[in-house]
Amino acid sequence: MATAARKAPAPRGLLSIGQVLAKVSPDFPDLTPSKLRFLEEQGLITPERTPSGYRKFSVEHVDRLRLILTMQRDHYLPLKVIRTHLDEIDAGNTPALPNAQSLSADSLLSTPTRYTREEFVRACGASLNLLQDAVSAGMLEPADSYSEEHIVVFTALVELQRSGIEPRHLRTMRAAAEREYSLIERALVPVSHRQDAASQARSIERAHEISRHIEVVRSQMLRQVISQQSR
């Protein structure tokens, strides 16, 4: 009687998806097999393949994965920025770690990449329920696809949920944003009524500039409250 063919052993030192999750999930509990495959689809990580097609990861792959997840979780960087940073490393350079606050609006908005709802939640290690909650609370717009700008926001919402802060708790932020826009709108009256393209461009640029100043003040006020309450 013929015996069943045995599977060829994996190359020594390489890990399966399950083994990678076991190593990385304690620090990144939102990592799932689908998110790991999504990062591969986006060209951020390229595991080796066995003759049977199984993905296998080296120590270097795991270190790269940790870097990607850290940049997403701690720095709220979009995948396009992470990919550029990794390309620099692959080219033998030692680039400084990007900071989301130092990125211009254009760097976050210029990419044409769009993600379906399913790809979007996988990229952020979230669930469709959290996405629906974010839409209901006005944190994200209802859409069939999302950009990397939205990934930055949704990744932050995922982290807030881990701390027990749900999108519904942030509804007042939407109202505050609308009030802040009213302030910006009034400040732009001298130029916003002009219809020529140059004036409109200056108006949009000025609106972004004012919003950044408001963000600085808001962040500082929150830090002051935290400091006062912790005394």
C-alpha cells in the first residue's frame, strides 16, 4: 500500500502565519491573518513561499512587521508614508522616522489609493461594527471606499476603543469641529467672496493654516487639563 506523501518541512528559521501572530500579537493584539495578508497585498511585507504556496516569515520579516505596526499605532502614519519610509530603508538609507504632525495636508491627501470597506477595516485591524459606529457618530463619512487619510483617523479610533473610548463618546468633537469651521469661515470673509481661482486657492490655504493653529491651541489646552487633574 502506498503511503501518503509527507509535507516538505519548512526551511529552518522561517515561521508560519500562526507563529508570527503568536510572537507579535502580545504587543499588537489587533493583528489578524487577514491584516497580515493585507499588508502583503499592499507591498509592505513580502514573505517567502514554500513549493506548496504557504507563506513563511523570517526574523527580518517579523522585525519589519513590528516596525510597520508601530508606525501605524504610535504615529498614525498612512500606509503610503510607511511604504516610502520602508523603501528608503530597503535602498540602504537611514531615514528619520516620519511624524504625522509634520506631514503636510497634501502628503496625506494626494494619494489616489482607495480601499473597500473590507480592506479598510483589515488595514486598521478593526471591525465593520466599529466602522459603522464611526460613521454614525460623524467621525467618518459613509462611503463604499476610503482613502489613506481615513486610515489615519480610523486607526486612532481603533486605539481609542482599546482604551474604552467609543466613537459615540466623541460626538461632541463633531459639533466642536463645526463651530470651529464657523470661526474659520468668518475669518476668511475678506477673501472668500472673491471668485477668481487665485483667491479661492489662498482661501483654502489660509483655512488649513488657521485649522492648524486651532489644533495647537486645543492640544495644549487638553494637556493643561490633564496636568491639572493629575496633581
